[in-house]
Amino acid sequence: MINQRIVIRGGGDLATGVAHRLYQAGCQVLITEQEKPTVIRRTVAFANVLYEKGMTVEGVTAATVSSLKEAEEAWQQGQIPVWPEETGKVCAVIQPGALVDATLAKRNTGITKDMAPVIIGVGPGFEAGVDVDAVVESQRGHHLGRVLYQGRAAPNSGIPGIIAGVGKERLLKAPCAGVFKGEAAIGDVVKAGQRVASVEGEPVVSAIDGLLRGLLADGLTVTEGFKVGDVDPRVDPDYCRLISDKARSIGGAVLEAILHLQHVKKRENDQRGTL
């Protein structure tokens, strides 16, 4: 690794899979997030450290920071620092070898090529060779985790992945706009028709039997139709504490892209130096 400092925008479950894989590969990873992240799978999301101290996912612990000094202290303690900052200005302070946008916002929300020597975009909203150096496919299927050095990822289908034959029915949506409040806990087994949360007193009801795999943090203000939870029909408690296969695939692809691009750019710089 030429420059081990990697900034990842986003700390949700997929971004956490990326961060975990890069951390295990020896990188100094730093995550940036909004102050009140709207993550669903909070038990496997480093962003949840902004709600709960001592957030650990598969043996790796995250810590909230707000300065380079605090980030360096977290790295020294073997932790992943999470900086509540959305603008990308932190890159000027950290000076990373690569920047990864794993917000899954499905559009470029401010990434520019001058933020880091290598820029990776995860999912739709980026064009490799234009606003980023590479794009990682995030849509489930044969191309999941493929690294694209030209072109775009598949457009957002709006259709959730099918799990045990269940698609959109496993998602929990806000019935109205207002403040969200959970009434069940992640890891609870719920029944079809069971009330698991509320928005402004209006019930959020599970459409299927299953395991409550994800739920929004209490007190967040949501819009009508906003995704607030996820019920898994497989009812396996490990899925609440382990990084998903999709997140691992994307994490491996990001690691591949960073290594490839850093070595390509180093070779190009070396060749210029010999001219």
C-alpha cells in the first residue's frame, strides 16, 4: 500500500464492510458521516458510534473524532475513527491516499477528483474515468463487486434484493412524516401484523414473520415512505451481528481497485520521472 490512509464517506452497513476489509488489510481507515446518520442495520454499521459509544463490528471498534489529533490517537489504539463531517473538507486535513464514496446516495454528492489521488465510487451515480477513477457495482447479481474503470454501475432499480423469496414486503416504511420511535429491538423475532415502531404515533407494522434485522435510531425526523427498518424472513440472529455477503463483496472490490490504481499511478509517475 503506497498511502495507507483511506477516507470513506458513509458508515452504513455496506460502507462498514468496506472499512472492515480495508482495516484488516492494514489501512488507516477514517469514516465521515452526517451527525445523525439514518442507518438501518445499526448493529453492523460503524456510523452507529455516533449514537452508541464503543461500537464494535466483528472485532473492530470505531471511535468518534473531530480532529486529526483524535483520528491519529484512534489509529494508534487500533480503532476506526468516525468524523461527523459531510463536506469532504476532512480530506485536506487527512490527505488520504484514496477516497471512497460509499454513501449509496445514487448520485455524486460532492466528490471531486482533487480530493485524493485515487477516488472510488460505490454504486450508481458516478462515472469511472470522469468524476471518479473507478466504480464498484453494488447491484446484486452476476456483476456484484465488479470494478469498472470506464462507465457506470447499473442504475438503481428501486427493487430491494430478494431474501428467501421476499422482496419489498420485508421493508418497513414510515406511514407519515414526523419523529420516529422504535418499539421493538434489532434481533427481535416479529410476526406479520405486529407493531414494531411508530412515527408521530402512527404504527409501523411488519408485513411478514421474521427477524428484525435493522431499525432506525429513535428521535430521527423522517418523511412519509422513508425506509425505517428491515425484517429478515430467515430468522438467523447471526445476520444482525455479521457483515453481509454483499458488503464483503463490495469491500473486496474496493480494496482491489485502490491497490490497482495506486500502483498504476505510481508506475506512471515513475515513468515521467525517467523522461
